[in-house]
Amino acid sequence: MSRLNPRQREAVHYVSGPLLVLAGAGSGKTSVITSKIVYLVEQCGIKARNIAAVTFTNKAAREMKERVSKMLKGPDAKGLTVSTFHNLGLTIIREEHKVLGYKPGFSIFDSEDAKALLRDLMLRDHADSGEEIDAVQMQISSWKNDMLSPQQALSHAADDREQMIALVYQEYSRYLKAYNALDFDDLILLPVLLFQHQPAVLEKWQNRIRYLLVDEYQDTNLAQYELVKLLVGMRAQFTVVGDDDQSIYAWRGARPENLVRLNEDYPSLRLIKLEQNYRSTARILKVANTLIANNPHVYEKALWSDLGYGDPIRIIRTRNEDAEAERIAMEILDQKLRHKTEFRDFAVLYRGNHQSRLLEMKFQAYQIPYRLSGGQSFFARSEIKDAMAYLRLLVNANDDAALLRIINVPRREIGPSTLEKLGNYAMDRQGSLCAVIDEVGLEQHLAGKGLEKLRRFKQWLDTTTRRSREEEPLRVIKQLFTDIEYEEWLHQNSNTPAQAERRMKNVWYLIDSIEKMLDKDKGTQDELSIEDAISRLILRDMLEQREEEDDSDKVHMLTLHASKGLEFPHVFIMGLEEELLPHRASIEEDNIEEERRLMYVGITRARKTLALTYAATRKAYGEKLETIPSRFIDEMPQDDLVFEGTGGKDPDLNRAKGQATLSALKDLMGG
């Protein structure tokens, strides 16, 4: 507690009513949440099992949990909930699945699983080629976040297209229920609907969670707001921490106005502002404050720092996008040589992933190691998900989600209607999809080719599973992918033969990984079985693991969206041009405020130095176009900016800079 500043301490100690902590970037909000959990247990007598803290990412939840575990030991910490919103929803659904009409062991469809089902439904009912699938998926997600049922979406449909999507939503919901499955949005929606319609269940959870803490409150959507409101009830014992200036997820349903709604729903709401920043120089904060002041605010705040005023912010103009990428690469090498910094101290931020390609090429040319964040993880690739689903079925034939993923990969002409009837029968029998295929009773619900194809698939799966236990398992697994002609299927469903070959290579790499795991433990006391090896892979979250482990000396390359929550000593933000930052879509939709918040997030990632770059010309659609510098440059305090590459060259400055780099090179090479 002694390490907290007066405002932070005030936020920790206030427990007599609802509290909003308006926490600016780098103001130590995680310290407030973790210290408050400890204070509630040690000083207020609230049991840890009656406290829940929720946030948006596994990484943030894990960091919170680790910090609390260092302060709360033994029995005091028992039963504490620190999780993401979706994990909390999943916990509620698991406990209340019967009331919700689900059987145990329900499946959770990820984005790709859901997309596959939607594609089948749209092909069947609307002869859709698959071009609209992303827009349909986004619209259904948006309706769920706004708590609209398929029937409500249908009655509110504004035109034929919305009516079509609402009908797909209706069928999609029916099929999910038949499969005993949920999608990601259901993890919030279902607990909200449950609490709204089952007062006894709501009271049980309100008694269990007696104090609720919510992080990144500006990122909540309507369903998440309602979930919080229902859980805290009339008692209203909660602390929410947020920053309206860092709300950058409107495109996925976030509503910064939820901070304003709090004041309307809880008139006794206490507001505490955290404005001292522990990350950046005063000049960086002045630039951020001046920029964001152009947005309307319900709650005013101004970040300040006692870390010194700091270097001017550099605005670097280059000839074109190639020169921009080259300049950033040379700047990083120059600063590394002259100031003996590490590559990991630098971050390059950009509005869209496409901007990273040129930069990657420059980094490779100059042998600058880099780490590209936000790329697709190995386990997120569709071919790896397919392969893992087959492996999961070898370990557990009752894995409904795995079965549904690959039942038509490659296509076996087992349609959604067949699967719906199978799902309904399995639910009636309280069994898994695979387990009931051979039951005589299924013939009353399903006949003809549909049943024949299901049973043929089941027979093949049973034979392969038996062989994987009796013979050399890896040989059987390799044979499996040959049997189903998976490589041929990839060639039919890839844009180019090279892409198909690359995807197949990924599958063989996965099988090699299993082989290495088995070889590593061969002859040891804990020798792995093939089932153990596959189970280990299933449990491994490759993306998060890679993020945690990769602390090597590399430049960080990431989008402005992905940079939220991170900080770096030296930051470059590239592409400061109209229609790039701010983005063209936002200009057309008159939504500059969110783009300005995105820029604010980027600026406040920097601890020591900040450079903003733009290109005078940029290629678009095959032709060279002149750009207009971003309006955000004009909105910054001009006295704190230094412009480079705009014609006003200073030969003395350039000479001094060149001399310093030369000296650094000589030192590096021993004189």
C-alpha cells in the first residue's frame, strides 16, 4: 500500500459504494485492482471466494492472478476468481447447463467452426458462394452482443439483406443447440438471459460474488454491461476501471458510453481519476493530452509525469513508402549503435497489417531481428485445426466439436440436416454424436444415404483408432491423412498449388512434433503414450506460449490495436497520412474520434522517444498518389515537434549525427 500514490490509495480504500476509477494510460491501474483485492480480504473481511475480478485477455488475467498470489498467501487466496469475461460466462454455463437445456460436455465453436456451419447453411438455403460469410458472421455477433434473439433480429430487419441474415441466424442458433454447442458470443449472452429469466439462479450468483472488479470497462459491449449490472444487483458493490480515451474496439461492439451509463444507473457512483503516468516523459504526455482534447469528453483528465520533459517528438517525411521503411530501419540501427540500446527496446506501430510487409523486407535486408505480433499462430491455421480434430477423435471418440469439424473435411456429403437429426437424437439419448451412430434407434430418425455415410465414417474411425493402439501409432496417423486424401482436398481448397503444399507441410510438421515428444520421453519412467502426446498438444495454447517465451532481442512490429496495454522505450508510428491514419473508412463514416483514440493509444506506448513518419507519395491500385499528412500532426503542440525531411535541412545537425554514428561504429569494431 505504501507504494501507491494518494489517488490510487483512495481508490483501494473506497468500498462503501459503486466506484469508477478513470485510469489514464500508464497510471498503475493493475496495482489498484490487485491491491484492492488484498484490501477486501485482509481489511474488509470479504472471503476471496466471494470476490471476482474480470478483464478482457488471458494475459491480463494471468498477470493479475500472479500479482495477487504474491500478496495473498495460503487459505486467504482460496476460491478467488480472476478471469476474462468469457471464462466467467463459461463457469456460469457449466454450472447451470441443465437450466439452460444443455447436456454436460457441450462444445464451444471457435470462429472457424462457426464459419463452417454458417457456410453450409448459406450454401443450402441461399445458394451463397461464401463471399458474404464474414459480413454475416459479424452481423450475427453484433446482434448477440446487443442481446437480440433471431426472432427480434427478423422483426427489426431493415431490408431484404438483413432479413436473409436474420433467417441464417435463426437456423444457425437451431443447429448449435442440436449440436449441444455454443459460440464465443453465447458465453456472455446465455448467462445474461439466464439471470434475466431465472431470479433464483441470479440470487445464487449474487450471493457468491459479493464484490466485483472490472478492468478495461470502456471495452464492454451491451451484453457485458448487463452481465455486470445483474451480478452486482441492488448491493452495487463494485469497482470498474476504465479510460474512455483508450476505447478502440467499437468495430467489435465496445461501447465507451457504458462509462456514462454507470452514472445514470448508479447515481451514488464515486469517481476517482488516476492521472499520474509512470511510463512516459512529460513531453510525450503533453502531445497525447493536446491531441485527445479534440475529442468530446464527459470526464476531463490530463496525464502528467515527473520523469522529466524529454526529447522533442520527431515528424519524419519521406519520399515514398519504400523510403519510409528504409528510414525506420536505418534509424533503429543508428540508435542502437550510438546509444547501445537493445533491438527489443524499439517498436514500430501501424494502422493496418499490410504496412508491415515492406518493413519486414527492409529488416531482413539489414539483418535486423524482428518479432511480428498479431500474426496467425500455428494452432490457429485451419489445416492444423483439422489435423488436431482427427487426433482428438483418436483419443476421445466422444469429442463432439472435433467430430463436427471434420465430418465433412474432406467432403463426405453428410449435410446439416443429417447432423441436426443426429444431434437431436444424441441429446435425447444423453450420448455423444459418435456413440449413437450405431444405435438401432437412430434408424427411426434417420435413414437412407445419410445414415449409411455416417456409419461408414464411424466404421473407418473405429478401425483407425484400434490400429493406432495395436500398431505403430505414428505410421497409422500418417496413413490416416493418406486414406482421407487430405492433400488432394487442400489442393481443391487453396488459392495456389504452392499454398496447398505449404499447408500440407504444416500437417507433417505437427506429426513430427508428436514424434519428437514421444522420442524425448522414450525409455523414461513417465514414457508418453500417443494419447498423452496428443492430449498435451490439445492443452497447449501455442500463441500465448510463444508470446510468453519470446523475450529475445528483436524489434516489435505490431498494429496500433495490438499495442494496447504494452509499452516500449522507443516508438515509431508509421503512415501518418489522411486515409491511412485516420483510416479512410472512419473518415467516410465520420468516426474520427475512434481514430484519434487509436493515435492516443499509440503515442502513450512510448516511454522515452517517439517518432512519427509519413510518405509524400504512396502506391495505391498500381499508381503513385500524392498523400496528405494526417490531421493529427496539426492537432499536436507544434513547439514540441521537430520536422525532418520537409526541406529545412540543417547541415551542422546532419554532420554531427553522421560523426556520432561513425564514432559508434569505430568503437564497435575496436577503433
